[in-house]
Amino acid sequence: MDTLFGIPLPLFYGQLLLGLINGAFYAMLSLGLSVIFGLLGIVNLVHGALFMTGAFTAWILLDTFGLGFWWSLALAPLIVGAFGILIERLLLRHLYGLDHMYGLVLTLGLALVIEGAFRNKYGSGGLAYQIPDALRGATNLGFIVLPYYRGAVVGISLVVCLLTWALIEKTRLGARLRAATENAPMVQAFGINVPVLVTLTYGAGVALAACAGVLAAPIYSVNPQMGANLIIVVFAIVVIGGMGSIMGSVLSGFGFGVIEALTKVFYPQASSTVIFLCMVAVLLFRPSGLFGRRS
Amino acid sequence: MLEVRDLQAWYGDSHILHGVTFDIQEGEVVSLLGRNGAGKTTTMKSIMGLTPRRTGSVKFRGKELIDARTDQVARAGIAFCPEERAIFASLTVIENLLLPPRIGDGGLSLEAIYELFPNLRERAGGQGSKLSGGEQQMLAIARILRTGARLLLLDEPTEGLAPVIVHQIGRMIQSIRQRGFTIVLVEQNVRFAAAVADRHFIVEQGKVTDMIASGTGTLERLQASLRI
Ligand SMILES: Nc1ncnc2c1ncn2[C@@H]1O[C@H](COP(=O)(O)OP(=O)(O)OP(=O)(O)O)[C@@H](O)[C@H]1O
Ligand SMILES: [Mg+2]
């Protein structure tokens, strides 16, 4: 059997695939976090809980309304995004201009409340969600057996990330968003209703998290903790990529997924700390992150 | 066109404007002159609703704007070009130029803007932050000419610029006034203000204390009024 530094190649490729899949979730989550922090100045600690809410929404849509995976992929981001808009209108908007600590504490509290509510109703055991029929099975690529669904997750995530990037970097609306991130009062003085832009941006960031949650439902068990476990890592990724940088978040998301997986192969003991080592190293040499703009 | 009455403004606890009052007719170019810290910038910002708190009356074309949000003031037809120019570094030159939405008819076409500012055409694809100081000022003004706003508030458009560029901006102001724009200008450069504006308001400690119309010996009268 072929080996790489004494590691069997199939194991190596298997981990690499796992890394890309985790990276897909990291990328979609860090993208939303990064855009939200850039425009609102809010460290959105409720992001993980909203990702989890997306997964539960898919489960509930199926269980209660008989709506399958594809319906959920379209509806859950809308439903959870609308919930996000409510959070922004009712709670977050009172915190703009205050110290970041207020937003951090509020969103952490919200995350605990939401997770508690789901635990209360569904327990913490975890619920199973089936892979959609169209994506059952796997294909043998020669060097690795690729389950269709996992390939689709990476593909969908890439498409979603690229569309988001294009929306922000290449459209009039995106230019307004970037401008408001730099200097909101001036954008408002041009006649643009910045508060509406802020609300929609938060809703869209939350919808991205929910979309990731739906994609995650068939892979991980749907449980109230699934977001909390992810969010700390995703934060480190946003810091590494550079707060407010879109491409930075996506690249560091996928990149870190792969680094984490390779660490699992070569030095498993470090696989859960490697992200924080990366973060410290990046902050030492590039305090604004790998892709961050120096302010 | 614009009637400002007893305009007062605060930054937190500091009371900055103590009742600014002045009028501008359609098609006029007027200047606000005064020492550093007199409240000229604050006057412009509070017309736009950019100060945390303001009272009094700001009427534009008969419409009261004192309770309007900043974007509503802009939509009523007033555009503001700030002292620091506020070119967005993460936007290209053309994105900066197209950022302000059209709020009415009568704005300049992109072609007309490029005729006034040929440099911007060459720089269109570049990053806004890479422009020289003069080019940034031109972009900052060009940006608000497209929108259809008919009253322009320009805060120190010549600040820190080389004499040739100052001259170019003077010509540009003449050219846009011929197109019917109304302009309020804040200036440290009294000579420049005397040359381009029809009337001058002297701002002192958060109030308008004097009005001087251009005529013979304007510069001397302005200098006397400003005690410089
Ligand atoms: N953001 C702010 N917070 C608190 N005080 C401010 C703020 N901006 C201006 N001030 C104060 O308000 C007063 C008027 O400032 P303003 O900028 O309007 O003056 P100005 O006439 O434009 O002066 P300059 O010629 O220096 O531009 C000054 O005393 C200034 O210190
Ligand atoms: Mg000033």
C-alpha cells in the first residue's frame, strides 16, 4: 500500500476530504461573522446557535410539514434570516457605537437562551436527518471513495461563498455595504438608508449560517450543541483571515479545515489546538490578519 | 432656497452652535468664513443632520428638515462634501463616483463629469485610496454632481492643495454654478472665497455675526471682519 511519511494514502485522502467538508462549514460561518463584524461592529456570538437553528429548522420542516432537504435548503435560511432581522431590530440596534463588549455579552446570552430552548424541547441526544435521495451513494474516484452528499456540500458551499463574494465585491449594493463599513454617516449623507442596509446585512449573514446548518444536518447529528462546538474555531478563523475580509474568511475557512485534518493524520494530539497556534502566529506577525486591511 | 434659523448643535455636552441664521438664494455661491473652531464644519454637518443633536429650523425649498434623518436631508436635494473628503479606500474610483444614488433630475452625466475632471476618467478602475490629494478632492466633488442634488455644501475644497489645483477647482466651481447649482463653501483661503462667492457669512463662536456681499474691496473688508 502507498504511504506518505508512513501514513497510508487512503487514510490521508480520507482526512483531506473530511478537512474540506469541515472547511466548507468554517467558510460559510466565518463569512457571515466577518461581514457582520465589519458593518455592525458586533461580535456575533449567537452565530453558532443560529447555525444550529438552521439544522433544527430543516428537521422540523421535515417532521412537521413533510418538506424535504431541498425545500429546507431554500426555506430555512429565509425563516432563520427573518429571525435574525428581528434580533437586529429589537436588540442589537441599541448597541451600535458602544464598546464591543456589550454586543459580545448580549449575543452570548442569546446563544445560551436559544440552545437552552432547543435542549428543553428536543433533549441533547441529537436527532437523525437523512441524506436526500438524490445524493445517496458514493463514487470511487480511484484514490478515494467520495460520498455524493459530501461532495455536494463542498460544491454548494463553494458556490454560496463565491456568490456572496461577487455580491459584495462586484455589485452596487456590495459597494454600498463596503462604503458603509468604512464610513456609515457619509454613506447616509448620500441619501442611502444605512439602518436598512445594516438590518439586511445581518439577516443575510444569519441566513448563511442557517444554510450551513441545513447542509450540516445530514452529516452531524442535529443537536443543540452543534453550533457551540464550532463557533470558537470559526472565530479564530475570522481573526486569522482578517476581520472584514471576504476572501480572507473563505480561504482561511477551507485552508484551516485542511490543516486541521492533516494535523489529525500526522500529530492527532494537536488537532484541536492547532487553530489557536495558527491564530497566535498570525497575530504576532500580521495583527490585522492574513487578508485584513491595515487600519 | 435654504433658510437656516437659530440653528443650535451639540456634541455630547458641548454646545457648539448657538443660533446660526442665514439664507441662500437659488443659484448663489456663498461662503462661510471664520477662525479655526468657529463652527463652520458643524454648521454644515448640522444642516445634514450629522450632529448628534440639533434644534432650530433648516428649511429647504420651503420644506422643514430639522427633524429629518440624514438620508432624508440628502434625498431632499442637499449634498455634502466633507473636509476630509471621505473617499472610500475599499472602493475603486468609479465605484466611489457611482456610490451616491440619484435623488432627482438635473445631475451631470458621467460624460460631463469626465469633461470637468479628465483625470478621473484615466483613474476610473484604480483604487480610491491611490489618488493624489487633488484628485481625491475632485472625486469627492464629482461624486455629488451626478446625483441631482441642487445645493452643494463644500467644506474647505482647497485645503492642502497646490495653487494650480486650487485654480482648477475655482474654474470648476464657476462652471457648475453656470449649470445652476447653488453652493455653500467653507474656506480658510479668504482670497479664494472672495474670488468665487457672491456673499460671505462670518461665523464666530457658533453664530453668524456678519454678512458681506462681494463688490469692490471685498477682500479687505473680509480681512477686517475676520481681524486677520
Ligand atoms: N466630533 C466632535 N466632538 C466634540 N467636539 C467637536 C467635534 N467636532 C468639532 N468639535 C468642536 O466644535 C467646535 C467647532 O468645530 P468645527 O469643526 O465646526 O469648526 P470649524 O469652524 O470647521 O473649524 P476649522 O476651520 O478648524 O475646520 C470646535 O471647538 C471643535 O473642537
Ligand atoms: Mg472645519
